[in-house]
Amino acid sequence: MSKVRVASFSVSLDGFGAGPRQSLEHPLGENGTELHHWFIETQTWRKMHGEHGGRGGVDDDFSARSMRGVGAWILGRNMFGPVRGPWLDEKWRGWWGETPPYHVPVFVLTHHTRPPLPMQGGTTFHFVTDGIHAALELARRAAGDKDVRIGGGVATLRQYLSERLIDELHLALSPVLLGRGEALFAGIDWRDLGYRCVDITAGEGATHVTLAKRA
Amino acid sequence: MSKVRVASFSVSLDGFGAGPRQSLEHPLGENGTELHHWFIETQTWRKMHGEHGGRGGVDDDFSARSMRGVGAWILGRNMFGPVRGPWLDEKWRGWWGETPPYHVPVFVLTHHTRPPLPMQGGTTFHFVTDGIHAALELARRAAGDKDVRIGGGVATLRQYLSERLIDELHLALSPVLLGRGEALFAGIDWRDLGYRCVDITAGEGATHVTLAKRA
């Protein structure tokens, strides 16, 4: 059955899903790339970026699984780019170049309308201005019997989580202290929302934690 | 060389070192015992409590190591007991019965004086009213060339950490979401204080994280 899921979402030991002060220079916030070393070294990541090599193993298995069976994505606007406020022009086309690694419809949450942006390789960015429920409805329809993946960032994930709209989360706990940044858990009672840990698996560069919502 | 360390300190996936509302009935806060399942099942724990059996393996190795070479402990008052305010009498003698599992001097931080309390098996509780630095000085002197272990709870650990007085921390990350309780990381920039992750090892019931202070 189609699921709404978060996958390969990196978190620091102190609970940050991104560093502070995201910018064009630091798309993942300051020191944020340290969270993703486990992923960048995998075969899956290399292949996604048209490269060869990389590491197989547990981290790679989780990476590959996170991409499999995804029919649509939802991204917060900050994950799409560093532009804030109205789209002054349409020059910004995402962080990923002309062939983004999605290959399916991607719904971007924003307060500012913009026409759909078809990219190479099957990705089309759709800009949704009427909230997280509307975006999920569109994504579900686009995904059919495949999964909807909530890509992030932290604020977007927390919004969907708080409404119990996420079925499963795979978090990759990186062996890093960020000290500051976007806190994933703070101020939300995940237990009370019905989430629990269903698996922990040690990888080469991260510890993989799977959380699921009680039926 | 003698170290100041935290060891076998259990933390939930969402970063809580104890549940909320500690009481006589819930010494570790509500649902707090879930954090310690990994430890309670080890041979080391059983032996400490005069029992046989228990599980060997990674969790047990970390448990045994956490007890080895400790010459003195420091505990926050809440870790010593549920009594708040002045000691109305001296009936409360700790959570652990007449033979506590310390077997060395234990310095309890409190705002209220009380004479030292010698117990069976080598443990003596000393009540220190002039702050964390004074307690550490006393503990260091008592420990000699052995280590001083900061036992907890969360508030005590955070106080020592904020002053960079802890050399090494072994946290046992339990596969549990507590949802609420005493947050270990919130509001302190561990990275900025100079701490970093030096080891992660998967155990049977917890993931063992070792943090150390940069020299």
C-alpha cells in the first residue's frame, strides 16, 4: 500500500537535521554537510549523480531503499532553494542542476505562486501555495500506488509529523555534534503522536533508525 | 591519568535522559525505565545487584567498563532521592538499599546540609552544599588516580558539561521515543564547547556513543 514516508533523513547526535543559517553557500546550513557523509559515499549517491564507484553495504542498502518506489516528493521551499519571499524571476531552478535526482513530480511548499517547472529526466517542480494538506493530496494523486516521500527540510517534516500524516521515517543518525541548527525533535511529543522505534541498524557511516506510526 | 567522565548514561532517540515527573514511584521519571533495558539485562547489572545470569556482549562490555576504575561519584540530589527542600529527617538513605552499588565515596549536590552517611560495602554519601566546583574538588581528592564519574541526572551532567569539566561521555542511545522529559542536548552548544564523537558501537539493546572533549 502507498505510504507517506521520510527516508535517508540525516540527523546529528544532538538532534539537528540541518545546520544554522542556510544560504546559497551552505544549502544544508553551516556544517550541515557533515550530516550527509554517510550518504555521499554510497554507490547509490554516486549513481544518482552520474558518477561511478562509491561504497556498498548497509548505508548503501538504506540509500537505495529510500529511492525505490517513490512516486512523488514534497519539499519545503528552503529545500528547493535559498530564495525567500516572492519569486522575483524564475532563474532559480533548484539546487540540483538541469537533471534533478527525483525523476517524478515534486511538490514544493511556498507562499508565492509560480508556474510548474519541468526539468530533464522526469522531474517537474510544482509550487503549492495552499498548504501541506493540499500538497499531500496532489502528491498522493501523482504517486498512485507508489509512495509519497517527504524530502524535508526539518520544518516541513515537523509540520507533517505533527498532523500524524507520516507513516514511516528512516533517520540516519550521523556521528556528529552540530551544536546548533534546526532541531528535529524539540517541542514535539513524538511518542504521544503514536510514533515508536521499529528498527535500529548500524551502518558504516551512520546508525539507521526506523520509526513508524502505530496503526 | 584520572578523568572526569560520564558513562552508561542512557538517552532516548529524541534526546531525553529521563522521563518527566520523577517521583518515589518513578525514580527515572515516567517511562524512564525504558531507557535502561539494555543495562538491566547485562551480566554486570545483575552482578551489581547480587543476582546471577544476564547477557554478555557489547552492552555488557560497556557496562563493565563504566564501573571500572571509578574512585568517586558525583550525583545530583534528585538522583539520590525524591526528597525536595530541607532534609526534614534522615530517613531517606538513597534509592539503592543498605548496600548501594558504588563502593566508593559519593558526593551529592544539594542546597541543604546533612552529615555524611556511611553505608555498607564502602559507599559513603557526602552532601555538598557549595556547588559543583567544590564537589568536583572533593571527588578528585577522594578518587586519587582513579576517575571521577558524574552519575547524573541530566541537570547535573549539563552543569558540568557547560563548564567543560567533563573529559569523556559514554551515552547509551536506547531505541525508544520518550516524547517528553529531561532534554540532554537542548540549549547547549556541545560542539562549541569542544565535544566531538569519537566512537559509535552497536550493542544488543542500545547504540553506544562516546564523546570526548578536544584537548
